[in-house]
Amino acid sequence: MSKKDNGAATILAYLNEKNRPYSAQDVFSNLQKQHGLGKTAVVKAMELLALEGKIKEKIYGKQKIYFADQGQFRDVKDADLKEMDCQISELSAEVQSLNQGCKQLDSELKELTSSLTTEELVSEIRELKAECAGYRARLETIKSATNHVTPEEREKVYKEREVYVKEWRKRKRLASDMMNAILEGYPKSKKEFLDEVGVETDEECKVVVPSS
């Protein structure tokens, strides 16, 4: 693009190539990045091209639309248009098929890139085998131990635990009832009473009565 034409030649070639209507803002947005055209320069160039009859201008309300002079293009027969429509349909179907293929290949690529390499798989298998060997050794040690707890001994422990828990709850309830009875005529707070008699509650010791 030369400074002399101020982008007019570039804009004219663009409109002739695309052969569709554009506003000055559309042309500016489409060409600014590649050709460095300014908004004011684009507007002036398009108005000049329309004034010279090189492009056509249509006004819709407050907006101006520009498009290529159709007189420069050869007439197209209905049969040619139908043929082009068929080509467009075929190409559209081909594009859709290619897009589907690309999506499938992208999915396969992501799966492959996220998979472990052969070296990584060999290393992981080696680590898992070592881990399994350790578990087997531990299992053999447990099986060979002679101090297993028999079902009878375990049942005895559970029953003793149940007895102790019941007794704990019983004594806790009795102690609570006695303290409540004393506190009815005690002039100070419960905390002061507990401090005075030297009683520590389960809560202070951070213990909880186990569930049955």
C-alpha cells in the first residue's frame, strides 16, 4: 500500500475479492491489523471510491454500506448458481467430516500425551512388585505369629468393656444427681463448687463415655 492512495487500492481489491457488503467499520476491523489502516483513512478512501464509481454505496438510515461494482463481474446463469450451491453443500459436508476427524484425533492425542511412557510404566511396575512383596512378607509374618487372639478372648474383652462402660455411665449419673442436689442450696456457682471440692469432670479431661 502506498501513501498516495491512502489505502484505496487495498480497500478496492478487498471489496472486489470478497464481493459482499461491508460498512466502513467492518473494512477497518478486517484490514487494520494486516495493513495498518486508520479508521479515518478507511472512511475517506471508501467515500472517494464510491464517488469515483469504483464501488457502490447504499444508505440505510444513518449507516452506509459499500460493495463491489457488480458490473465488472460476468453474468451467472441459474444453472451455474445451482452447480455452485451443490459444490458449497459438498464442501460443507466435507468440512464437517474433517472437523469430526480433527476432534477425534485431538481426543486421541490428549489420551496419548496423558499416558505413561514405556519407561514410566516399567518403573511403576517395578515399584508395585516391590510393594506387593512387602505386603506378602507382612502377611506371612502375621500368619506365622503364635500370639493370635482367639474369638473367645475377643468376646470376653468386648463383654468386659460393656460392663465398664455401663458402670461409668451409672456413676456419672449418680455423681451428677448428687451435685445437683447440693447445688440447690449452694450459694456459689457450679464451677466454684467443683473447684472447692476438687472434682474434675469428663469434659475438663476431654474424655467421652464410649457408645455401647
